[in-house]
Amino acid sequence: MFWGVITLSALALLVVVKMLTVLETRSQDMQYRNNTKRIQEMAEELDTSRRKYLVAVKAEGLCKHKLSQLKTRWASLKQNLEQIQITSAQREQRREKELELTMEKVVMEALGGPTARRDSHFKRVMRVISQVIDMDKQNNSEQLISSVQDKLADMVKDGSLDASPLAKNKGKDSVDS
């Protein structure tokens, strides 16, 4: 009996040890499964992060490319605008020069033809005409030219242009001959 009790207690001890071992094994198995699940989730998150990173890198590259294209296009448009501004400024300058030359021609014609010298009277008349043009930029330039021609013709009829040094020189030349 003694041996039966010892055997029974050993068996009971073995059953308790086996139960504890099974519980420990299940606990380890649950922990392993949880760790495996976490590792899989982390792997998926890492893969998702890699994809997002690649998409972001590609998007950044595309944006940089588009930005460089837009900068090139902007520089081209800016250069074209500057050329247009220069061209329009040159056109305006040329128009003003042509107007000035036309006015000089009209004044020279009124003062005695294209052979008349540019004397101080001519310069004064041109200065007055330039001031009139500056003050009257809004009006039609053809009307302004015709009104200046009429005024100069009236001055020739009145004899007020004869007081110029050019007229005095003409008078001396006719007396000397």
C-alpha cells in the first residue's frame, strides 16, 4: 500500500505537471501566434509605407518636372513680353520721330523751303510746336499739323516771320545782288 500511495502521488504529480506543461504550451502558442500576427501587420504596414513613399517620390519628381517646365515657359513668356514692350516702345518712338520730322518739314517749308537754315527763330518755332504737341496729345495729329500749317501761313502773310534772321539774310542777299 505504501507503494500504491507513492505511485498514486507520483501519478498525481505527473498529472499536475502535465497540466501545467499543457497550460504553459498553450500560453506559449498564444504568444507565438500574437507575435506572428504582429509581425505580419508590421510587414504589411512596412509594405504600405514603401508604396506610399514610392508614390510620393514619383509625385515629387513629376511636380519638379512640371515646375521646371512652367519656369521655362514663364521665362519664355516674360522674354516675349519684354520684346513686345520694346517693340511697342520703338514703334512709339519711331512714330514720334516721324511726327517731329514732318513738323520740321512743314516749318522749313513755311520758313522758305528745304534750303532754309536752322536758325534760332526756327528752333523757337519748333520748341513752341513741340509744346503744343505735348499739350494736345489727345487730338488727331493730322488736324494739329494742318492747324500749325495754317497758322504759319498766316504768319507769312502778316510778315511776322520776316523778322527772323533768315528773312534779314535774304534781304541782304537781294540787296547785294
